[in-house]
Amino acid sequence: MSDTSRSLRRIALIVAVATALSKLAGLVRQQVIAAAFGVGAAYDAYNYAYVLPGFLLILLGGINGPFHSAMVSVLARRPRQEGAHVLAAINTLVGAGLLVVTVVLVLLADPLITLLGPGLDATRHDIAVLQLRWMAPMALFAGLIGLGFGALNAADVFWLPSVSPLLSSVAVIGGIALLWWQLGPAILSPSTAVIGGVVLAASTTLGAVLQWLIQLPALSREGLNKLQLVWDWKDPGVREVLKVMGPATLSSGMLQINVFVSLFFASGMPAAAAGLGYANLLVQTPLGLLSNALLVPLLPVYARLTAPEDRPELIARIRQGLMLSNASMLPLGALMVGLAVPIVALIYERGAFNAAAADLVGQLLMAYGLGMPAYLARDVLVRVFYALGDGVTPFRWSLGGIGLNALFCWLFVGGPIPGGVLVLPSLYCGAAGLVLATVAVNLITCVGLLLALQGRLGGLPLRVWGRDTLLLLGAAVASGLVAWGLAQAIAWPTGLGGRLLECTLAGGASLLVYVLVAGAARVPEMDQLIRQLQGPLKGRLPFAR
């Protein structure tokens, strides 16, 4: 095994463990929110208030976001001292702009919530306005978080950036625990929605501040932290970061605008926004874990393989990223479809989150499961374009995706009006239609980016890649049918223990079928995964080498 492969595996392991801890904390946070607020007014309003601050936190501060990716792409090729100057200058420019954004969010909170949720009732609207004002400072800290963690990844520091979201979850859990200590069971009452909503928003902001503070000592240790204002937008490194970051931010922003579109159409359906939030978390937990484990180590590799003589190696690494994403996301998507309601009930059904809420979120989770492979594949392709210094192509496809998403939402759901939804009966899919619209856009975007990359690199073996993807898809369909069949055919015990038994046994059988069928298909990346997982079973399975 080459030194590069060993290094990638070590980095992937570090990132995977750190991200797993963060995602586990995020799941516990969502369970606490579900038990305290269910799909009631406080959390339903929060999903609208969080749109803009959360959009900025994910867009600017997220691992693999445009700020993070731009810093890694540029600083990975520069000496440490020059990197410190570039980081200070970018922090100054970005910080000044985001400070203005923070003030705008505070002053215009009311009309912004009206724009995002025209169908919200008065109670949810007023709570959302308060929450948005409390979360407005996240705009400033989001940019600083993304830039700092990008600089740390470029310096081969991977643990801290990947584990830092855990602090946000701890802050929210602590805020709700404090609220419970003060109110006790009264926290479940609709009359506490306002105070509960404010605590939820304030603790979310505190989490973002903690994410920024924790990176400062690490930046100092790496010689990257210059606590001073640097107005130097003419520096070559700064200009290169801005060249990548500008289109990349617009491109990623277009993807997040699809969230705005979905919430706009959901505003006439009570509890739909809350349901989308709960279902999305169940998808983002494994998706974020695998995304970070794959993309964080691969992005610097892509950035270092842009020379013409490195083209064969770059194409091989692109296939590696795409096929590993397919091999991991297809069986997870099949599980989400086959065991949607049992999974939701197991994770969330307690306190204010009842069986009706589990049915709603389960329908949404099934729709999300259909599109899980496309989410990660799109991210792989976008990062390849960023490494090539091309942020314009992803931006164009993302811009087109907004129009397609709005069109699909209208076809599947209808248009929002105060007090209800104007539906097209022949196509109406309920809240799940909003997810299906996003899935369709992601699939179209993946195909478009792949064809554009083929033209950019002078040809890709798409026929071979497509054949191997179809083999993995067939294995995933078989595993999903097994999970669904077991869930329907057996009278599983009720309660938490029964749900756990159902998900464990049916899910385990489903994954076993996937490994057997996909292993027999001899897809190279799947063979690689199987060899790593076989351990003591090596030689006993029919597809073992």
C-alpha cells in the first residue's frame, strides 16, 4: 500500500471518529428537542428562524463548505507564514461584510420571516422573529469558523474541525436542560412556546461562538493566528482565495436557497417544517459522517493533482470518491426507505413527539432515502471543480437547480396561501413532495456536473462507472426489499425495546444482503470495503478473495 493511501486512510479514520462524535451529539440534541417541543409552535417556528443564520453557518462555517474548501485549496500549496497573512486578511474582509449582515438580520427580522413563511400563523410568525434576532450573530461567527477550520485542515489538523460541531449540540442540550429545570413538565405546554423558542435560539448562537473560540488556540499552535486587522486584498494568496471562494459561495448558496424554496411551499402545512427538520437530521447524520470521511482527505489530493501529467491519477481519485460514496450511501438510503417509520419511532417517539408525528416524519424520511446517493456524489463532483479552480460551473448548475426546485415543488405540492395550500390534486404528494423535488434536482445536477467534468478532463470512463453504479443499485434495492419485508411480515413487539429489536434485526439482515450481493458483483471499491471489514470472517464468505 502506498504512503498516500495509508495517509488517506489515517486521515479518514480521524475525521470519521471525530465526525461520528459530533453527529451522535447532534442526534441526542434532536432527541431532546423532539421530547421537549415535538412538532409544536416553538420548533416549527425555529425552522424558519434558523434558515438564514443556519444557512450561513452551513454555507460559510461548515466543513467542506466554500470558505473551508477555498482555504484548503489555496493554503495547502503555501508556506505557513504566508498562510497566516492570507487568513488574517480574509478574516478582516469577511468579518466586516458579515457584521453588516448581522445588523440587517436584526433590523429586518419581521419582513424576512414573512418572506420565508407567508403561510405561518401569528404565533409561529412572532416566535420566529424573536428567534431570528437572537441567532443573527451567527452570521459573523459562521465565516470566521469556516476560514479558521479550512486553514487548520490545510495544516493537516483534522480532529478539531470535525469534532467542533459537538459544542453546538452541547450548548442546545444545556439550554433545554436549564429550561426543564426551571419549568419542569410545563415545558411541554403550548403556553411556554415563546420562552422555549427563545432558549432554543440563544443556545444555538452560543454553540456557534464556542466553535469559533475553540479554534483559536489550535491556530496559534500552528502559527496561523494573527489577532489583528489586515486590509490587504491585493496579496496574491488573498486574491486566489477570493477567486475560488466567490463563485463557490454563490454555488453553495444556490443549493441552500432550495431550502428556502421548500420552506416557502411548506408554510401553509402545519408541522411540515418541523417534520422536515427531524427527517433531515436523520439523513444528515450518516451523510455528514461519510461526507467528511471521504471529502476532507480527498480535497487536498484533488488540489495537488491539477497538473496535466497528473490527469490519470486525478481521474482515478475521482472514481474512488464517487464509487465509495455510492457503495456507502445506497444501502443507507435503502434502509431509510424500508424502515422509515420504525427508525423515526425509535429515535424520536417520546415526550411531545407522538405516533402521528412519527408517521409524518417517516414519510419524509422515505423520500430523503431515495436521494441520499445523489447528495454525496454531487458534493464529490463540486469539490473536484473547486480543486481545478473552477467555481463557475457548479454555480451555473446550482442556479438552474433553483428554478427546477421551485417548478417541482409547485407540481408536487402546489402554492402556499395564508391558511392552507393551493393544490394540484393529480400530483399532490404532501410534505414528501418537497423532498422529492430536491431529490430530482440533485440527480439532474449530478448528471450535468459529471458531463461537464468529462469535457473539462478530456474524457471519463462513464460507461464503466455507470455499470458499476447500477450493480450497486441492484444490491441496494434487494437489501431495501428485505428490510421492508421483514418489517411487514413479523409482528414486532411494541415500545422502545420492540422498535430497537425491529431496526436491529431487519436492518442487519438488509445490510448482510447488500454486502453479499454487492460483493458478488466485484465492484473494485466494494471489494476494498469488504476486505477492510471482513477481519476474522475472511475466507468464510462466498465472495472473499
